[in-house]
Amino acid sequence: MELIRLKQARLMAGLTQKDAVARLSGKGIELTSAAISKYEQGKGSPSLRILNALCAVYQVTPTFLLSKPSVTVEWLAFRQRTSLSAGHRKAIQSRASLYLEEYYSLREMFDLNSRPAFTNQYSVSNQEDAEAAAAALRSEWQLGSAPIPSVTDLFESKGGMIVEFDTVDGFDGLSGTVNNDFPAIVIRRNLSADRKRFNIAHEIAHDYTGTDDEKLAHRFAAAFLLPSETVFSEIGEKRRKLNLTELLELKKKHGVSIQAWVRRAYNLRVITKESYQSTCRWISRKGWRRNEPGEYCFPEEPVRFRQLVLRALSEGMITNAWASHLLPDMEYTPIDTQLSRLMKMSDQERAEALSPILERAAEDYLKSKDLTDLRIAEEPDDYE
């Protein structure tokens, strides 16, 4: 029996094979890294006892380990700071892959997987190319030069998929494609709206241009959020210096940080290098590098995935348990659950209601080779 998700589950838990061995030992299971590697490569199957222990260590269900991925996710770029370890990176990618797989499946349930509106891939090799690519995408999406109220809503409306979840500091964003066609972005929850907006625009750069150059993606993001004509209209084409109170108001209007405004003004030669450096030093002295004042008035929160989960739950297409797994912060208390309705029925009514469900379950069991061929309980423990 092949457990394709075994490695994914370990990485999602942020564990190395040695970590898993140590955790298993704490549960009275003595196993080697070589044995775990063998299971992950499909060269052997764990006994039921070991499988249950692995589920407990990885905090997943046997059903999850027995399932197979329904989509392929290819990662294009990973935006991170140097503090992010390789283990955390793999954990984020594995968790994101699961979320995107479920996102795609939910869209498929409701026939929403129409081709995304990313019709061209704009090749970039320098800063000018990045500016041109941002302008081309704004034109393709008919955005004009006005502020974009929600970059999240815009990306989702064009067929892109965005998921966010809590993760460690040091992670900013991750972009890729689902089934080689659908652009996808992963962002960290609990960031300020202006940081989310810039991070999403940065990841759009990777999706739209295919570049893995972070500086070019930065330039694209700045030009996408603040086209040159917008900058010139707001602050003029030449300035001796910038007023920080003025920039604070612009941050609230456009959802772009003060630091990004200053950098944008410098890149467009509105201010000199000396003025740019002087302003940056002033920002540092104020302690605004990590915690700027001012907030953007519109929230930047992906809602499409959440809506699909709740829709599937309401229509009985997924269980409460799985919905809670996909949305850990969800508070959903149905007025009258399936179980409560069954408990109110007579024995005959309950039998009639459950009969078609049991018949479908029996059909699914007989059609599933993975289930009918399941023999893990009969295999000896592998203590290598």
C-alpha cells in the first residue's frame, strides 16, 4: 500500500525523520529513520500500530494518509527573510499544497474552474521591463491609474487562488501554479493591509512574468500599486523633500507603506538619492522600519476559499470536522444538525434515512482498490 501523503504529513508538522523517530520513541514505538524513509518512498507499509502512531505524531487522520493528491502544485518563488529555516520552508509549502488542493477541489465541485485571466506571460530582464509589465497588466485588467481597493479581491476575481494562514516570522509570500494553469499565492495572516497588498502584488509579478528575481518583482509590485502617472499626480515630478504627514495620508488612500512611497519617488527620480537616504534615516530614527503608523481603510483578506468551504458545508458536501480542519478559526453552529434530526426520528424513519447513505458507502468501498486491498493490520511491525 502506497502512502503518498506520509512525507507531506511529516513536513506539514515541521519534523525531520529524526524528529519523527524521537516523537515515536516517546510513544513507545522504536523505529529508525531508514524505516520512515522506506515508508515515504513506498518501499514498505507500516503496521496498523505504527500507522496510528504516525498519525498521532503528525496530527493527521489515517484517511488523510490513505488519500492521494488530486492536483499538482508547482512553486515558482518563495519570499522569505534569512531567519526562515529550510524546515519551516518545507512545512509551509506542504501545508500550502494541501490548502490549494482543497481550494481547487471546492472550485471544481461548483464548476468554478474557468480559465484564469492571466493571458500573457510578460518577460522581464531589467527594471524598465518590470515597469512595462506592471503597466501592461493594469491595462489588460482595465484598472486605469486609480487606487486598487483590494488586491486580494482583484486577484481572486481574475481566477487566482489565495490562501493565508498563521506561520512563523520570516515568511512573507509564496507563489506558484495549480495544475500548471491556475496562479496561486500564499500569504501570512496577521500582517498589516499595506504589507499584504505589496506581498500579493510581488507574488503576482512572479506569476505574471515568471521571473525569480526578487528586485524585479519588487519593482513590478511598486509600479502595479503606484503607476508613475499616479505618483506624479499625487506628489509632483520633482521634489526637494517629502513631507511625512503627506505620505501618511497617501498611505491611507492607496494602501502603500510610507517606505514604499519614498522608494517609488526615488526610482521615478522625483527625489534625489541624498533626499531618499535622508528620509530613510529619519524613518529609522522614528522606529518605523517594522511598525509604521497609519492604516489602510480596506481589509485585505482572502474570502473566496472561506466562502467555498462554508458553501460546501451548508450543502452537505463536506463534514463539520473537515470544514474545521480547513478553517481552524471557524465558528459554525448549525441550528439543527443531521445528527439531531436523526435522533428525533422513530426507529423506522431513521432506518429509512440511513439506508441510502449506507448503500452508497458500500458501493464506494467495493469500488476502492485501496480499501479492498488494505492489509496493513496483518503486516508485522518494522523495527529495522
